[in-house]
Amino acid sequence: MENDFDKIKDGLLVLANSITPASSFGGRDANDGYVASLTEAVMGITGGLVRIADAIEDLAEAVRESATP
């Protein structure tokens, strides 16, 4: 029978592995960021989305400037 300490230990291991699995190996993503878990990979998507938003803003500005008589 597990004691409370073992239950807490097992729970913490499950939590830690859900963030960064102990058996995983990290690598570089498309933005040259270091990614070692799915959580980090999902969070890294923000950088790409910001770059897309900046590009759209630049295009919108170019359209506004070209439409000015």
C-alpha cells in the first residue's frame, strides 16, 4: 500500500513529465529557439504569429500609402 509520501512523489512526477518529459531531448525550432517540450513548442508559436501580424501591418501600410493620391 502506498503511503502519502509516495502518492505525492508520484503526483509530482506526473506533473513534471506533463511539462517536460524526462525522456525528451530538446532541439531548435524555426526561430532558432530551444524547445524541449510540447508546452514550449506551443508557446513558441506566439513568436511566429507576431511576425505574421507585423508583416500584415506592413502590407496594410503599403496599401494605404499607394491609395493616397
